[in-house]
Amino acid sequence: MFECGYCGHLIVGESVSSIEVGAVVFGDGDSEREMVPEHKASFCCSGCAWAYGVASHNLYDMSGKELRIHLINEHGLEHPPGHPAGRMSVVCSNYFIDVADAFSKFKYGRN
């Protein structure tokens, strides 16, 4: 048993979908720094997998039709996905805050 990577509900049995995201590493050629550690998440329903995909890809400024096509074609998610089983968990929210913060540091040169 484990928790859904989006809503935090307990998953009993097989997850509907899962993802693995490599560490976010920034470097200038001479050195590298891991800004966000590797991340793995499994989801209790298609709605949670979709909501997580939208939230994570919004960090890359993807939106609308481009985002929908990407999630379907590249990540194999179902559309329409249905509603998430619950709201975004604190753990998931904190992960996205950390990623957004790492991206902003890179974008504005604040390491």
C-alpha cells in the first residue's frame, strides 16, 4: 500500500498510473548542483494522474491544447480523465513549490 502522488489517498493494489521524474540539476559547465531530488509518484485514479500532469507541466509554461496533446501522446494519460479523487495533498503541493523555486533561481541566476 502507498499514497497517491496527487491527493494522498491510500492506494490498495495496483496504481492507475505512475511517473518517475529525474533530479533537476543546474550547472554552468564547471559544476552541477541538484536543485530538486528525483521524484516518483503513483496515482489512485486517472483524474489524479491528469491533475498532477497539468500541475507539473504548467511549471514548464505549457498550457491548453499543447498540454492536453502532450499528456495524451507522450505520457499515455486518458482523456477525459474524470475528477481527481481529492484535492492536491500538502506533500504534492510542497514538491511543486520546490520545483518552481528551483526554476526561478535558475531563471534569475540566484543559486
